[in-house]
Amino acid sequence: MEARGDLSDKLCQMGDSIVYRLVQWTKRLPFYQEVPVEVHTRVLTHKWHELLVLTTSAWQAMHTPGPPPGTSAEDEALDNLQVLQRCLQAMMGRNLTLEQLKQDVGQMVERLTHLTRAFRRLHIRIEEYVTLKVISMLQNTGTNWFIVVINKKFKR
């Protein structure tokens, strides 16, 4: 049971680090100063998980070589799970079974792999990725404040 808690703690630490970077990124948006803190907080609270998935998949598609041609999505997901296993073992200083990892995060790794493969097929560029992040932030946030600010600032 302790192993499961350690794994969960390490994954949470990794997620926290990515979310922190996301907050820093949003602070650099050109319209950030015009958006109330409450709105910014609400948007990130509702969207952090989508932005985390988008960031992870797009970064991997743009910055890592794809698998050899003909590699199935299932084989690539297994390779990704094994990479995660090695990284977590190095971070934790002990062994993790592939079965335990499959049970805990296997479905998530499969879905991230499918999204990464789609981004690779599309040859996603940084500009498109950033645009997707902004669009994701604007969708169904329960507030249209971002849209109002962007319209005022960039309407021509």
C-alpha cells in the first residue's frame, strides 16, 4: 500500500509543477492584466486538467521523435508506460511493477499517446499549440470575461 501512496505523491508533485508553469504562462498573456484575479482563478480551476493534457501531448509531439513507422498505438503506449516506469523508479529509488503502473495510470497513458500521435500526424507547431491553449481557456468557463477583454483589445 505504501508504494501506491508514493506513486500518487510523485505524480501529484509532477502535476503541481506543470500547473505552476501554466499559471506563470497565463500571467504572460497580453490581456492578463485586464482580467480580474477571481476570473483567472476560476478559469484555471476549471481548465487546468485540459491544459495539462494538451501541454503534455503537444510538447511530446513537438519535441520527441516519434516511434518507428508501423508502430501501433498500443505498442507506443506500452513504451510510454515503460518510460514513465523508469522515471518514477529513478525518482522514488525503488522498483515499480509495470502491472501496478498499468492499473494506476495505464488508461491515462493510452489516451495521452493517442492525442500525441494525432498531433504528430498534424505536425503541430508552437503557434498552433498556444492557440489551442487559449481556445481551451475560453471554452465553457462559466464566464465570458476573457472573451470581452480579448474582443476589446484585439478588435480591428
